[in-house]
Amino acid sequence: MSISGAQQPDLGRPCAGPFLLHRRGAFFEPSATVLAASGWKAFRQLAFDLDISVQDLGVEAFNDVMAKHGRKQKIESAWD
């Protein structure tokens, strides 16, 4: 299977090499979360209802999980 013509990374280990995105002088690794269609639809609807992007809602969710587990590291969007 391919992602935009590139070889799909092995999800059992961190992405490396060609899967790093360069933006504004920093490197970011893309992430993927697979949801059931109903979950994805609910997530998109929540973003729409809150008038924010799915990207921003996802970053907010990742930060909420970090806080829930006592981590202080802030996750930032690569697209801001």
C-alpha cells in the first residue's frame, strides 16, 4: 500500500527518513489515527460545531491526553 506514491512506513516503529516533513526550519513527523467511520464523522462534526479545524481539534485532544497522564510537554501543530 502507498501514501501518495511513497512506501508506507512500518507502523511498529517510528517514522524516519522520507516521512519527515520540513516546515519553517523544523522537522515534523506525520501521524495517523485510524477511527471507525462513525467516530471520524463525530470528530468532524465536533470540529464543525466548535468552528475549528479538525487539525486544531486533534492537537487539542493530544494535549488533553498528555495533561491527563501528567505530562507537561505541549504538542503544537506543524501547520501554524
